[in-house]
Amino acid sequence: MLEPIAADDIASGQRDRVSTMTEGSRHARILLAGQSVDDFRRRASRNSGLFAVLDERYEIAGAVEPHLPRLEDYAIKLRYVRPNRDAWRSRAGLSPWTFRRLTEVAEKELRPWDGRYDVILLVQTLFSPGLLSRGRNYLVYTDNIHALTARYFPAWSPLSGRDRAKRIRLERATCRAARYVFAKTDFVRDALIDDYGCEPERVVRVGSGSNIMVHSLDGKRYDGQVALFVGIDFERKGGPVLLRAWRAVRERLPDAELSIVGPKRRPAAAEQPGVRWHGFVSDRKRLAELYGQATAFVLPSLFEPWGGVLMEARGHGLPCIGTDRGGFRESIDDGVNGVLVPAGEAEPLAEALVNLLGDPDRAARMGRHGHREVLTEHTWERVADRMAPYIEQAAAEPTA
């Protein structure tokens, strides 16, 4: 287990409060909301590493994961029907009606747990942890809020103006009523404070960890000229821009290869020399192999509030190329562990790829630097270190 985080590493504005809290772990019973216990005890999920650490330090008492009855779910989908299937699902899933109904279902599921937990950990903000009037102790852990989505990538928030405003109001109330909100980035933390009016001392940047990494780069080579892209949402992740840039990369590096992981369907006219499509990869062992075979990682997202996949890439010693928007500016130290490029522009992206793939020494230097950072600062143990004082404080507070 790593040593507790140093004071200088705690998010700005949190030091005074942390210093007044008790040192050492206080036993606390945590109830997960919005996540299944199976997601870390029997199968892997995005935050499963964090839950496993929290379960070791405290106790994950159980979980509630509300779902709408099938007929009601169909009725909501019919209400928001659209020609584009993804937009249709997004509108229905993000609608204020869905938020309210999931909150009501959560309330029913939470009541049997009353008295059997000390604090609720709500993962993301797709609903509230029961009716807020009941004053339950809860924390929020999130990598994005709807206000940021609506501002920076409206296509990912296909609600009407009225529904969008209602959805944001519901999310705002949920965050403001939480004991503490754990944000993965300062990008999200600032928005919680500025857009949602959360008290700064109750919003804490804690970062994220990686569920797959290697502890040694012995034998790692950087002369293969293989770039790796991992992302399901191909358009939002900048896939079309990457394909345009790749044509210029191949002109200068004829042997370079681009591996694309994630999209379940290939875009029209996506075939071009030097591009390999691997589809959706759920097997973590296979995904780790692809990281191991790559020279550099590239994800030119148009909007990315966090980008946890960068931790996986850096955890395998890959220098990362990302856009100078959102959370990437906190993950990529330009010229040190990777390269930042303007979003939506193919030419500078191609230049960054050529410079990394064509210079093994530079790629190795950046990749090894990023790997050291992940092993020391971006593990789930470190995230739990940052959360610990606030979990213990919330668990000790009486229910409102």
C-alpha cells in the first residue's frame, strides 16, 4: 500500500479542512448507489479498483442500482423517439422524467438499508440517492456534469431547452445536498462551484486510477511506429479527425500503423492503408496486449471531461496525444508525458504523431515519465487516500 498523500498533493482549498480531521482510518459502512456490488467483486468496471480499495479500508455494505420497470422504460423511450438511435437513447436516458423516476425507485430500494450504512457513495449523477427531503448522508463521485456537456458538446445532450434546464436543476440540487462531491478533475470541480453553486470546501478533486497497468517497462520497445486509439464514441473522441490526419502520417511514415479499438460499427468509408480495426474489446488481457504493442496513444477528443483511458495508456508506458480541452490538460503535461493539440484540426495532430512515432527516444522518454507518474500518483490507493478524510467526516456527521 502506498504512503498517504502529501499535503501538497491535496486539491487547492482543501488543506485547512483536511488538517482538522482525524488521522487514520475510521470504520465506516459505505453503501454504493448507481453501481452494482458485482461490478467490483465479480466483474470489472470503470471504478472497480476504487471500490475494492474502499472495501479493504472500510466496508462496502451493499449497493442499490435502480432500474425502471420495463414497460415504463419503453414508454419513456417512445416519448423521446428520434430517427437517430443513439440520440433517441440519450434523450430518454438523460430526461428529467427518467431522473425523477430513478430517484423514486432508489428511494424504495434505500429504505430497507436505513441503519445499515453510515454514508452513501453515489457514482455519477443519473439520479438522486432517494428523496433529498429525507436528508441521507451521501457523497458523489463524478467525472462530468450535464452543464459542461450542454456547453461544450451539445450533441451529447440532445434534450430540448426546457428539458435540459430541468435536468440540470435536478443534478444541481443533488450535488448541493451532498456532504462532499468528489470530482475527477479541476475542470469538473470548477464547474460544480461556478455553475451549480456548490460550496468550494465541499468539492474535492481526487482524480482516478487505472484498472490495468504494468509495473515494469522492461523490454518495452518504442520503434514499432504503432499508434493506438481506444474509444467507443468514435465521433466525440475525434476519430474522423484522426483518420484525416493519418493519411498525412502515412505519407511521411509509410510503415506506421494505427490500431482502433472500441467502435462497434465502422464509419462509412473508414478503410485506408495502415489502419486496423479491432472493434469492441471487453477482454482486459487482450486490451493490455494492444497497449503493449503500441508506441504511442492518441485520443483527439472534441469533448473529454476526464478521459480515464489515458491512465491505462500511461500505465503501459505510452506517451499520449490528446486535445487541449477539458480534463486532458490535467492529464497530459505537454512535452513531458505527451503532446496536446488543438481539437478538430488534422494537421497539428498528424505532426504530433509523426514526431512521436518517428522518434523512438522521445517516445520512450515521455512514455516512461508518464508511467512513473501513474505508479506513484494515479493509483486507486492514492484516490482513496484523497477521499478518506471526507468519507470519515461524512460518516461521523449526524443525518440531517
